[in-house]
Amino acid sequence: MTASILFFVLASVAIAAALGMLISRNPVNSALWLILNLFCVAGLYLTVNAEFIAVIQVLVYAGAIMVLFLFVIMLLNLSVLPDLKRIEWRRIIAFIMGMGLLAMLMFIVANTLDMVPDPVTLQVAAETGSATSLAKVLFTQYAMPLEVIGILLLAATIGAVVIAKKKPV
């Protein structure tokens, strides 16, 4: 019961963080919303006993990839850092309470419709969630998408450097 409540709370916060990332006008704030989203997704992995994937989610995406994104944002000098003196606490508290209410409503609807996910047993998680079994699937069945993603990340990095390079005057 506790895992399912945690699942819906994390799912609600992940959805809110995704919306915050899309709505935010400041690119640094948008990147910070994405980091919150990635941490929530890691928490969702923990609720279904996928500890290895959760740790990799935090290390690779919330760590390395987001550092790269923030570096590119700062390199492009898209915006100044937000002014922390003008925090509207009422909006923050209202947002947190709204997300809590949304999580409770989602949990009630999911319980009513019998859509609450069942946690995976430790035996099944140990068999399918180990680094060895994930590596076998990743480098055999999903080898081509893995290579394509690597090429896309390389192209994005090169593109960011080319855009940021100052033109000679």
C-alpha cells in the first residue's frame, strides 16, 4: 500500500516537473525542472524494485547529461541566473498542496479502476534487473538504437559548440 501511494506521489511530481520544464521561460529553470523529473523517474524505478536502473538514472541522466545541458546553456549565455530574492512562497505552497491533492485523486481513481501497479518480487527483480541481463538485452536486441542515440548526442554537442563559437568580426 505504501509503495503504491509513493508511486502516485512521484508520478504526480514527475508530471508537474515535466510541465514546469515545458512552461519555464528561463533555460536554467527548465533544466532544473528536468533534473527534478529525472529524480522522480528514478524514484518510480525504486517503487518497482529496479534499484540498478534507478541508480543509473541518477548517475547518467541527472548527473552527467544534465551537467552537459547546463554547460551548454551557460556556454550559450541564454539567460542570467534567476533572482532568488523574489520567491513567492504562497505559490510554492499552493503548488505543493495541489500536487499532493492530484496524487491522492490519482491514487483513488487508480484503486477504483484496479490500475495500481504490483511491485515486482525480489526474485524477479534479481533475475531481470541485474547489470548482466540488462547488458545482454541492451547490446543485442537494442544495439542499433543505442548507437543512434550516441550519434545524436555527439551531433548535439558539436552543434552546441558551433553555435556558441564566436564569429570573427
